Amino acid sequence: MTTDFRQLRQFIAVAEEKNFRIAAERLNMTQPPLSQAIKKLEDGLAVSLLKRTNKKVELTSAGEVFLKGAYETIEKFRQLEEDTKRADKGLIGKLRIGFSGSAIYEALPNSIRRFKHDYPHIQLEISELATIDQIEAMQKGQQDVGFYVRRSRKKVCLMCSP
């Protein structure tokens, strides 16, 4: 049997409310289909997840394990959705940075610190390369950004790949 998200959410509601009627209201459904869904879930797993009495519902030890896993699964899926949206906006992934030796002392540390603060989900790959090697790496698609120091004006400059 395959458990789906709807069943996980239904089980979580019953486990949290400890009452089928209240859980059904929370899920905007009636009690009989909720009871049937939980029974189908238990039958598919071949375990009892809940102890049912006339007044309340309690988790079995198997139910406690399943609830913990259900929370983790829902959270993992929520994180997957967020990461997917971040990736679509370019806010997750990898940025390959090159720098010439002298740039590290002037601009790179503060720039990296600020970047990591603003974009914590982007992995930085940093390599020390001579300016000419940075240009070549960018042309080959091996580097995204480069820092170098312009000797004539003693300014740190940024190169970006096309």
C-alpha cells in the first residue's frame, strides 16, 4: 500500500485533536470518510495506529512512530517546495568565484560575508587564479565571477561571465 499526503494530513489531524469529529471539522470533511481513510491507512500498514474509545482517541506505539514520520515527511516536502521556488528565482545553487591574490585582502572577505548573509542557500566555490586565467575560466564556463585589482587605479574590479 502507498500512503499519500492526504492520508498523512488526516492522520496528523486525528492524532493532534484526539477526536475524529473535531479532526474532520478541521479538515473540512465529515467524520465517516475520515474514519474510513484512517482505517484504510491502518489496514494498508497492517498495524493499529490509534486506540479508539467512546470518549477519546490515543496513539498506539506504532501510531507515535508514524506521527513522528508523518511530521518529518510533511516538513521535508515543505522544504522541497521552498527550495524549488528558491532555485527558480536563482536563490539556490552554486556560484563559482575566481580572484587574484591581491583582491582577497581588499574586497573579497567583506563581499563574501555579505553575499552569504543575503543568499545563504547558494554555495560558493572560490579559486585563486591570475586575471588572465579567470578570463579563460569564464570563457570556458568554469567560473561565474572574478575579482581582480586594477593596478593603475588600485581599485578592485569585478568580472562576470556572459
